[in-house]
Amino acid sequence: MSASAETKMQFLFALRSKGVIDTCVLTAMERVDRAAFVKGIFAERAYEDMPLPISCGQTISQPSIVGIMTQALKVSPRDKVLEIGTGSGYQAAILSHLARRVYTVDRYRRLVIQAQAIFTAQDITNITTFTGDGSHGFAEHAPFDRILLTAAAEDPPGPLLAQLRVGGIMVLPVGQSDTVQSLIRVTRLETGFDYEELRPVRFVPLLEGLGAD
């Protein structure tokens, strides 16, 4: 069941009040029905600004954080984007409305299959899903214009920095998993990398290897 116009309006108002002001990002978030990515009893809470549980012990992120991260990524229509941590597929679906192509990887095969089924049902055709160790990125399709991590690393992973195009942007949470982390934006320059701290956040840790479904 899609959200009512009033629910959508309240949802967008809540996003703006938390700092999501990019009109392209707001439009993308209005077009993607978050309820489609949440199962069972939690679906009716899909338009509340809170994280909700999904399969494999993971969560679908709080919409305002999704919006802030997407906004920080500064996606343009010709961009090729890599997302590390497919989860429910909600973030990738939003990116699909902003970018030319989205590649998304998760260590849990079941999550990738479930997300792909939603993308197919919603006729989203510019997302490529795969199961793998996200800390290694996706070298076959590098370099990427934008890279987004939805799990916290202690430092930006070297392979991902290497797969970022010069002029490209990576947004990720960094820090120890048991403390508040910082959301940072990394821009690749001709001469190295520029790091910008954006805000405190809390995410699950970026784990190596594949997960047991």
C-alpha cells in the first residue's frame, strides 16, 4: 500500500527539517515507496524517521540519514555509483533516480535477492546487484564517480579509494562500531584526497567476507 499524499507531505517536511534540502534528492525520496522495502508489521511505520529491522539482523536506515548521505554525495545524472551495503535496497533505489547506473553489493546473498526482486517489481533497470565483500569494491566496473558506504569502517578502505575517479566523491561513516562515528566526504583530487567531516552518525560495522544467510 502506497503512502497517502498527507503522509508523503509529512515525510518530506520531516526530511527538510533534518537538513535534507536538495530538491533532486527530495524528489527521488518522494518517488521511492519506503514501505516496499520493509516487511510485515514494520511496513506501517515506513514513513516514520527511524531505522527499522530487516532480514539477516540488519536495518533499513533512518530516512533523514539516507537523505543527508545522498545529498552529500552530490550525484549527477551521468554518474556511475557504487553502493557498499545493499541492505533493503532502499538507498540504491533512491540513487537510481539520480544516477546513470548504480552498482550495489552486500555480503548477505538473501538481502541481495530480496532487493533485486523489489527493483524488478518496480521496473528499476539501472541497478546491478551482486553478493560480495564490499570492502574490496567492484574493480571490474571501476572507476566510479561516486561511492557510498552504509556501514562504518575504521578508515576509508584502500581498494575503494583506488576505485574512485579523480574528481569523484565517497561518503561513508568512519569510526569504531561501538561509539558514535563521523560521516565524512572524501573527494579524490589529482594530488590525493580531501577529507571533510559532516556530522556524527551510528552505523553497523563494515565486515569483511560473506555473511551467513
